Amino acid sequence: MEKKNYHRTITVNASAAEAIKKIGQVNHWWKHDFTGSAEKQNDMFTVPFGELNGEKSFVDFVVSEIIPNKKVVWKVTNCNLPWFKDKTEWNNTEVVFEITSANNKVNIDFTHIGLVPGIQCYEVCEKGWDGHVTKSLVSFMNDGKGNPQ
């Protein structure tokens, strides 16, 4: 049986260029306290997730690819997720936003490559991405106001 990466498709009222720009504004739709920059290729940023027993949790990303109006890829370069047995479960995974335009709307195919059923964080991370991508990012794209944590 093939393991499927986490994937969702959203449709937003934005141009492809606006979508790319807003994806990079992580503090407006995912985490208000992220650090770094996610706007251009080779930018690096960190998304914190609080602490567990005094141990900080975080995910470090690099913007590994941007194709204007088409695609953004974030590669996980390091992470510490202390509530999972494998604290580095996200290392070397990729978060991919693929953009297509049709009928004055933009479709964004969001895929977290490496986030597959069977790994410990899949169910929790699936729920998290569902909220961030299908709700907060859509709201930020359409109404200018997301719901970052």
C-alpha cells in the first residue's frame, strides 16, 4: 500500500503573485511568533511550538524553491518535537505550495512531503495543518485576516 503525503487543495480569491506573497507572511496565518523570513529563496525561519517539561519545541525551515506565480517549497532543516518518540520526525520533510490559476481564482495544492499515515505525529499534524491551511490561510488570502496561533 502506497503511503500518501498529507495534501489539501484550497481555492482563494487572490492572484498567483498575491498568493505567493501571503504564503510567505507566516505570522499572519500560521504562527504569530515565528522568527526569520519566508519571502524569498534561501530565506530561513523558525516556527516555535512552546515547551514540554522545559524543552523548547521548534521547526526550522529554509525556503528551498520559489517559482514565481507557481510554487513555494519549504524544507525542514532541523526540528525538536519533544512530545513525539522521534523528536526529529519532520527533519528533511518538505512543505510544498503549488499554485494554479483558473476563472479569476487561485488553487493552492498544499502537500507536506514526508508527513504520511503511520508516523507518530500524522493525526495531530493533520488536524493542525487542516486548521492552518484550510481555515486560517484561506481567511488570510480572502479577507486579509488569518488566525495564527
